[in-house]
Amino acid sequence: MSLFGEGVIAIWADIREDGLETFYGWHDNEHVPERVGIPGFIRGRRYVAVEGSPRFYMQYETVSPEVQVGQDYLNRLNNPTEWTKRALPFFYNTTRSLTRKIFSQAKGDGAELVAAGIDAEPDALAALRRTLVAGLLPALALEHAIQGVHWLETSRAGSTLETAESRGRTVGVCDAVVLIETTRPGPAREARTRLAELLAAAAGVRLAVPPGHWRLEHQKIKLWI
């Protein structure tokens, strides 16, 4: 996948079974259009798990990371709609990180996504970045079925701002995000295995969200910026 802009909001979450219909109706028809309508937001995507957990991975791409802490977005976070207020209590096992694109190579878009959320101290994170950016990610990008490989790093200060939407909820934050998008399930499974093996061998690295495999369910793109 080609990432639009320099910022990505990466969100993983499970949804209670009794809230799935509320979630789908809200997310498809109000929430993603609302977010994409914010100045500086370009695209919203939702994926559903094929292998791994949580059940959903959701992503918003922004012109810059600064948009993610800008007043237009904060106004929405602090003034949730009634539908948002009904949907959010069904969320659990949530991780949300406001990130900056550090490394990105892409040919296009695919429906299959491998993603992982990583925690590490600065030295360990820098070592892992070097290993991925100089090794696994560009190597994967050469394979025919791989459409995009990305390394994103988090602003913890921005990610932990308290807003009306976050108040009273437990939401985790990870230090970095790895994304690998493919056109077919088989290559996604292979990429997930290779990523998981590398992360398991990396010193000082903890997995906030272990490598999983998700499939695209919903997407909305702003037609002009």
C-alpha cells in the first residue's frame, strides 16, 4: 500500500459481539467519513483479522503527524457524536498510536495486511529499525506479491492526550508499527512468519500487538486535500 501523507494513526481493537452491528453501522456510515472529512486527513481503512488478534485494525493517513494533534482533530475527539458515544463502550483490547512515516516502499494497494505493534527502549528500537529498514522490509518489497512495506514511529505525547473520547477507557500505545501489504493470503502468511521470527530474535523488543494478518473490509479516500 502506498501511504498517503507523512502521518498514520494506527488502531487495533476488539469489539464485543453484542456491539458488532452498532460498530459496523457507525464505522462505515459515520465515523470513517467524519474522520476523513477533517482537514489534513486523507484516507481511512478498516481491516478484519484472518490470523491474529485483535479482531480489527484501523488506520487513518494524514498529511503530517502535526494534523494528529491539531485543533480540527481535537475538536472532534472532544465532541463525540451520539452514535460514537453508543459505539465506544463496545471496544476493548485497544491500542492506538499516532505515528510518523519513517520508511516506506510501495508499488500499490493490496487487500492483505501484516501488522505488528512494537515496544522497545530507544537503543533497542534504533537497532530494530536498522535491521528492518536495511534488511527484511526492502527484501520483501522486491517480491511480486508484496505491495508495500512500512516502518512507523509513535509520538507518545500525542497518543496519550486525554480527550472526551478517551476518558475512562483503557487504550494502549506502542512505540513503532510495522506494516506489510500483499495481494494474496499466502504471501501474507509467509511475510508474517518472517517478521515474527525476526522480532522474536531482537534484543529488548516487546510486542504490544504480535504480528497478525488482517484483510481489508472498508476504505474511504478524500478526493481532494
